[in-house]
Amino acid sequence: MLRFQRMPSLQKFAAVHASVSNHFNRERSLSSRDIFKLYRAAALAEWRQFGAA
């Protein structure tokens, strides 16, 4: 966090990081591997679509 010279830059980074992290973070221990892979693939496809726009 010491890299950020200004507070708005840190806040912007934290907001983006939180949304991306929440998008990909699934409770691995609560689901089977097949379901985990399905959710991960769906999240990645949605993220790629979002990035292409």
C-alpha cells in the first residue's frame, strides 16, 4: 500500500480488486470439483466479455 502516492489511487485499486476478487472467489470446500470448475469457467467468460466491451 505504500506504493500509492495518493489516496484516490489506492481507493480505486481497492474497489477494482474487491470486485474482481469477489467475482472469482468461490468457497472451494463447499462444492465439488466439477461445480467449482463450472463456476470458474462462467466467471472467466463473463470477465472476458466485460473486458472486451
